[in-house]
Amino acid sequence: MKNYLKNLYQNNFTYKGKEKLSKLTIFFIIVLNVIIYYVLHLGIDFQTKVLNSPSVTFPYKCRDIINSKYLDDFNQYFYSNDDYNYYDENSKYQNIKNEQIDLRCEDIFTKLELIKNEHDIKRLKNDLKIVLNNESKINNEIYYIKENYNTVLFEKMSSQKGEQSIIKDNLNNQNIKEKYDAYLAQLEEIKKNKDNLYKEFKESKSVKELVNYVNIKKDEINDSIKEFTKAYYLKIELITLSFSLPLVVLFFYLMKRYLKKEKYILYIIFKNILFVALIPTIISVLSLINQYLPKIFIEKLLMFFYSIEIPFVVYYFVVIIFIIIFTILIIKIQKRFKENSEKLKNNKITIVDSYNKSCCNNCGNKVDFNTMNYCPCCKNQLKIECNNCHELTIKELDYCFKCGSEIKKLNKM
């Protein structure tokens, strides 16, 4: 397997020419790689986070509304135009995202806008803030009175009827009690004002319509979200593969093509682009294998055999299945590799590489070009006579190593 992978790499991803790249050329190749990677990332990001995302079809604001326990409270964030809403409604690709939103969520947002148009939410919040401040002041005054007069004394004062002064400035039990009662009356009035503010909002027509609609559609929307989300992460990887695999195949084809034609610069360019395209592809494949296929498959088999009290059998099946899958895959790859190797036998790069390694270009066996005229394993002719100097020279090379004449031209003459 090690030799197979080594040969696969050498035959498809190595160029034995002597041409060198300038620093400026290398720089622009790196720039091209960065641009290609960025474009691939944008394409995958658009496909997975915009067109096929449950967070786009069912925005989080929609989910918060349908699951809110305080939908009739104007203090909820979705009734205001704060930074949270601004971020949610002005994100990347927002115009396209708006077209992907579920119709039920669109209805909810429409009803939400009707509420905002009917009520001045900012005024309601300001009025509530004033009421709460007043309530806090009155509670502080009542607390002050209670803290400065112990409970027993306070109870006695509340039961006394005479004008008996207890401290200086003629502050007696009666006027303290009157002050205390006045604070209680003010506190009661403040609570009524607060309740009226909530009631004004809660009992309005637009709020009731939204609450009724959410109560009717809540379970239905939540079920749709679960269904949509269930296969989302599997869908992400499949979308990524469907986007990147065609590019990987195309770039591999172009790289292989220019390798055979011995066009070094084009070969290097597409080889680099191929590796860039392989990054998201490999990540998605590993993610699928790690997160989905083993877990789903093994879990179902395990539960089945667990029910018949022989769960260990499932691991036998897993071993057998993986042996079958990888055997078929390896055989097909080896067959393809053999076909490609046959095509590359007469390639100049392969011939030069075989000569440098003292290997037969036909079978790969070690040979000695100094003493051998034929390969002892496959009978492949290693040397021929040069028509110019009549000395033996390497058959597959272009020039005689004795006189430097072009062998193919001389042989044709």
C-alpha cells in the first residue's frame, strides 16, 4: 500500500523537469491560491448559511417570539428597535435571506410591525420608568419609617388615638401614622398606573392578534424547525461536497493533462489549485465519516442485535462491510493506476526518471544501463546502436550519450 501511494504521487503529482520558478512567479501562485480558497469559502458559506440554513428559514427572532412566555409585555426586545434587531435585520445577504423566511414567520413579523405602529413603545417604556422610579422612592420612605421605629412601637402608635408627641418638633404618633398612610395611598396609586400601562398594551387589538396567532401556530412551527434542523448538518457536508468535488475533478484533469504535455507552469498552477480545492473536500468527507455514517449505521445494528441479546455480532458486520468497500475501492484505483502508468510509459519525464533510478521503464525492475542491453525480467530493450557513431546508447533517450546526436532523427533517416 505504501509503494502504491508513493507511485500514485510520483506519477500524478511530480514533475521531473529542470525548469525553476522565479520568486515573483511563486508569489503570484500563492496569491492565486489565496483568492481561490476565499472564493470557495464564499461559495460554500453562501450555500450552507443562506440558502439551506434553518436559522434563515426560521430566524431566531421568530423563534424567540413563538416561545416567549411574556408576549404581551412591551419590555420584550422584539418590540423595540435596539441593536439586537438592527444586527438581525442588516446582516450579510439579508435581501436573499428575507426571501428564504418561512411564511408563518413572515406573518408573525407583519403582526409585530402592526403592534409597533399602534403603540409608541418608547413612550410606554419611559412612562413605566417614571412609575417605577416613583414606586421605588415611596417604598424607600415606607422602609425608612419602619426601620426608624421598632415594630412594637409602630404597632402601638397605629392603635393610639391621642395627640401624644413622642419626639421633638411635635412629631407625634398621629402625624407619623398619617404620613405612613399617605405613602401607602401613593404606592397604591402608582401600582394602578403601572397596571394600566401593561393593560393598555396587553388588551390592544394588535397584541391580541399576535398572541392568538402564536398560540395556534407555535407547535406547528416548532415541529417544522425540528424537522428542518434534523438533517441540516448532514446536508451541510453534502452541499460542500457537491460544490467542491466537481472542482477537484476538473483541476485534477487539467493538472494531469499539462503533466503529460510537459507544460510545467500550467501543471504547477493547477496542482496548487487542486490542493486548495481538496481542503474543504477532505474536511467534509472526514466529518461525514466521523459524525454520521458510523454512528447511524452502528447504532441501528447495535440496537437490533441488542434486542436479540447478541450485540457483538454488529462489529463482525462492520468489519465485513468495510473490507468489501475498501477492497472494491482499492481494486478500482489500482486498475486505474495501471492504465495511467501504461499511458505514461513513453512520457519523457517517466523515461528520464527511470534512467536516473536505474529502473526498467517497462516493468520497473532494477537494471544496469552500463552492462545490460535487455531487461532480464521483461525482455525490454535498453540500448540501441547510434547510427552516427555506431556505439550503443540508451534506447528511450533523445540523444546519444557518446556523440550527442539525436537518436530518433538518425533512426528515421
